[in-house]
Amino acid sequence: MGVAFRADRGKWGYRISRRGRLFRSCCWDQKEQAQAALDDLRSRLVRWAARADKDSIVATLGPPQHELKIADFRAASVYAVIRDGELIYVGSSQNGLRRPADSSHHMAPHFRHTDQVLAWQFNSIARARTVESELIVKYKPRFNIAGVPGKDPKRPQRPKELLTQG
């Protein structure tokens, strides 16, 4: 790696070997400009070579508590919220794990940071909703109205629901 004058072009440039191949750049009128470009390239190569891979991060931080894929946050899923060993809520989502963790979730005020979330992925949201209904009917979690998927006994009723009730 170095700066050299290309007499045939009358320009300064640098020459480096990259992956065993010769790589040249030649386009500066001043030697200092070529040297600055080479220094910039060297710093980028050092940053590129220092990029962490999974093993180096694990060596630094220890084994991860969870290994997730991006698909875990996007797939149709059914999730169960467990508190002290008791199933308290079952829900389904077309947004995977994002839904139970979302602060705008209608049950968010009832969830605690210590609650566990179990999740299962499905090929379609229709299948996920069917499984959610079956689980609610079978286990009757206390934050789901028994046998009525998607209803929450502590959730305030909407004005339209109040008007239609006699």
C-alpha cells in the first residue's frame, strides 16, 4: 500500500493489493491529496476488518438470553401471557411478538414486566385466530372473557356498545 506518481497519466494515486489482486486509483494532482485518500481508505478497511461477528459478541457479553429472528416479530402468531405459572391472557397477532410488547396493546396496563410470554407462529392469521379461540374456550384465562375471544372484562365498553345494550 502506498502513494505513487503515474507518469503516464501525470497524476498521483495509490496502489493496494485487495484479495490478492492489484487495485489502483489514480486521479489526484497533488501527492498530499493521494495520501489523504489512501489514509481514508485505510481507516475504512480497518473499520471493516473490525466488524463484529456473532462469536465475538458472544465472547464479549456471554450467551444471549434469547435468540430471535426478524420473522418472530412479523409472523402471524398466538401468544399466551403467564403470571406466576397461571395462564392469564391469550391473544393472536399478525405482527408476531411486537403485539404483546406494544404499549398501545389494550391489555398493556394489566401486564407486568415479570410476566412470561409464550408464542407460536402460524402460516396465516386465520389459523392463529382459530387457535386463539380454542385456547380461550379451553383454558378460560382470567383476562379474557371465558369463551369470547378478543373481549376483555376490564376494558371499558365503546359508546356504540353502550347504545346497543338495552
